[in-house]
Amino acid sequence: MLAGCVPYPPEFAERYRKDGYWRGERLGDLLRHWAAAGGDRTAVNAGRPAAPTTAASGAQDSSTERMSYAELDAAADRLARGLRRLGLARGDRIVLQLPNVIEFPAVCFALLRLGVLPVFALPPHREHEITYLAEHSEATAYLACDTFGGFRYGALGAVARKASPALRHILLLDGPDDDRNGVVNLRRLLDDPVDADEARASADADPPDPSDVAFFLLSGGTTGLPKLIPRTHDDYAYNVRASAEVAGLGPSSVYMVALPAAHNFPLGCPGLMGTLAAGGRVVMAPSAKPEDAMAVVEAEQVTITALVPALAIRWLEANAAERFDLSSLEVLQVGGARLVPEVARRIGPAIGCRVQQVFGMAEGLLNYTLLDDPDCVVVETQGRPLAPADEILIVGPDGEPVADGEPGELLTRGPYTIRGYYRAEAHNAIAFTHEGFYRTGDIVRRDASGNLTVEGRAKDLINRGGEKISAEEIENLLLAHPAVEEAAAVAMPHPVLGEQTCAYLVLRPDCPGVRGCPPEDSVDLAAVSAYLDSRGVARFKWPERLEIVAALPITNVGKIDKKKLREDIAAKLAAENGEGARP
């Protein structure tokens, strides 16, 4: 086990192997079977939204890039060989920040075969997040597009290298080679005309052990910047295999990656990995905007995709079925945040497909509604645990289990739930019990059938359309502003995203006398946004509302009373929307 990671206790690892959850599989080998069995079948293509067509005229094929299973398998081998020749080796870490491009699966499988551990960063992350991820993981490389969506990721990589001495290589899709500065054109390695047998031998020269850490996902933790979540080949292979089964995937399935592929949900729940393991086809959608994504569904005859509730609502608002032929879509997975029953009830009839609720976390535990569940279960609950070996405790404030039907905090352990975050000993002592149960921070209740319904959060997180934002991280950033004396970030309700961030600020009494402190009347939302932009903070973390107050409310133990602040902003929004004050 990599230093800084918490291994599964030997008795649990032995049990998970004996019971067939862990089969000694390496994630990098998931492609091998289908590449040998049906190598000419399309494995992945880039979805390019075309003009909508009618069912009568037939769907247009809007994709210009496709890779067969054999081509994807060979590309992963070539890239693995090229990265090995650069000096990347088993156990090295690499910050991976790619959008939904067709090269994403080839890059992932190359790294998995080498045993080089991707740290899955998101495209919106900027200097604030990327420099931290590089330093904390001690990454030796950064991999991204040179430029995408108008942003220069190559320049971001150069900034990260200055901040992190261990970072030696910057690998860029379509970027220029610059040996002096360690910049490598990744496409050159992907397109290397090396002999296929030689490339495969190099890729498999020093394979990882199935019990090794395969990659790092990012937490939505409450304590500042995200924690790194180490997932092993053993545990994630089960995660992928079982999720593909519960979602009904097979060789005829066409899965559209609409959410950022670096998220756990579209990566392996079942996501692109589960689809490729089942022999289906993956479509990398360049945009999750309803009009773009629905056009890809029509053009590529997509059978299954995954959305967060905010996007599902936007699909409904876009009158999807009236504008696009979505008849191929069989299953729409919705997760990342709680899907309220009112919306869940509307999706199936409006879009013409089966809804599957998915409630889980990058740390492990996944809950699914089943495809043959009655509508009342699909609409009213978030499903039940994926594995029979998933252990669930629902406890009250005293730590004692509550009865079925009563709300409590969800604790869990199982064959694909981590035992600790990477290099986070102090936090692990809080986030995990002595018995190894992960404290999820989710408030749930369980019915007699074992289905869970999410009631809320015990942790101080803001769930903005599925993106988990640490209130503490935002507060620490705001407290660094020269005009700010105190700061509190809380969730405020939003009809589409579920929650947005509202920041309450107390300004310094001696401002603008302090050097660099702006006049009090210029500390507004635009100024705060500009300040966070200058600090390289991802845009989705910026507050959407600012409240300047004389003092923050305090609890009887001297802490900021977040409950009162949430009630305050909810009442203000209700009044502004003509709803009257809420109780």
C-alpha cells in the first residue's frame, strides 16, 4: 500500500476475496477481453451535436472521431510505453485535468496499466486547486489540454510546476514539445507507430498489484481543500462490475458521458469504465447543456446517461421530447444530490425513459434504485446499497443506532469503501470510527425494505448542482481579503441547482485605513468575485450572493450559528419571491 494510504484490515481483505468481491483484477485490463473478442466494434466516440432530426428522417451521425476496442487498447499501450520512456513509473502520481475528449479513456487505461496514479482534477479547477493537488500528492507530472474552452491549461501547468518541486513533466494534448521546460506533446506518444507487441510488452512490464491504489478521486469534504480518496484496483473493479450489472449494461449499450468524466459518477457508476467493461460504446459529450447533450442522444442513439438533479430539471424545462428524438434513451441515472420526488415523478413521462436514482460518494458506498423497482421506490427513495457486504449504520446524535424510519447520520464500511484519506491522519481520526466505518455526514432514513431516503447533511457542505463545496474553504479564502473581519458561507436554496453559496461578511472597522483595503461601499459581489478570480479559485466555488452584516450570530458554545444564517437567507429569498416569510 502506498505510504500515506490506509489499507483494508487483513481479515476484511481476506473476506472480500473469499466472497468474490475482489477477483484480483487490474483496471487496465478491462479492455483486453473486448479488444480480443470484437476489436473492430466502436468503443468510444466523440459526440458532436448536430442539428436535431425527426424520428422519420433518422438520426444524423454527428461524430467525427471514433476508436474501436482494438484501437483504444493499442493506443493505451502506445501511450503507456511513451510515458515509461519519459521516466514515469509504478507508484508515481499525475494530476490529470482533461475535459470530455475522446482521448480520456486511452489516457486513463495507459496510466492504470503502468501503475501511475491519476489525481482526477476537474476542468474548472484553477491555480488554487491545482497547485494544492500537485503539492499534496507529490505529483511528478501534470496532464491536460494545452488550451480548452478559452483557458490555457498549459500555462496553469507551468504555474503548478513552480509551486511543486516534484512535478517534472507537463503533458499536453496538442501542445508544443519543449524539452528544456519538460513539456511533451501527448498526441505524439498516442500516435507513435511502434510495433503493437512491443508497446504491449512495455505497458505490461511492471504491472500494479490488484491491491495497489489505482487512482485518487477528490472529496467534497468540509475541511478546506479536497481530500484525496485512494481507490484500489480490487475495490473499484467491483464498483464498476456491479454498477454495470445493476444498470443493465451490455454490448448493445451506448453510454453518454455528459458530466465531467473525472467525477466518480460518470467514471465508474457504471460510467465509461463500466460501459467498456461490459462491451458497450461510450460517447464523450463535449457539453452537458441540455440542447447539446440531447442532440448527442439523438445523433448517437444513446441508451443510458447520468445527470445531476439540476441538469435533469433543465432537461425538463427544455421540453426535451418535443425538440429531439430521445426514443433510444432507456435509462436516465440521476445522482450527485437528492432528487426531490416532484421532479423524479415528472422525468419518466416527459423524457420517455426509466429513471434510476443513484446516491453515493467518491469514498465508496453506492445506492441504486433497481430498474424493476415500483415507481413509488424510484420516486420516493434513493435506493439501497450495491453490495450485500455493504455494512450500514444509521445513528443519532448520541452515536446509537436509530429505528427504521427515523433519521440519523449514515455510517458505512464495505468492499469498495475506503478506510482513510491520503496523508490525512488527523482528519481520518474524525471521519472514520475505530471500527472503520466512514462517517458520511448524510442524514438518511431507512425503510423496511432497506431503501434509503436522504434527508440532508450533517457536514458543512454546499451541494451546488452536484458539486460539493467546502464552506470552510470559501471562508478561509474570504478571510484573506483585506477588508474582511469575519466570514461565513452557507447554502441557500435554488430551484434548479438545489443549493448555491451565500457569503455573510463582517468588514474590518478600520477599513479603508488598512493598506490595500478598498472603501466599504466597494465590497460587493462583483469585487469578491474578482478577488477570488485573482486567487485562481474555480468559478463554481464563488458565492452567488453577498450579505454584509454588523455581526455574525453565535451559538451558546461560541460558534457561528450557521442554522440561523441558513434560515435568514431562506426567508429573504422567500420574501423576494413573494412567498412570504418561511417558518
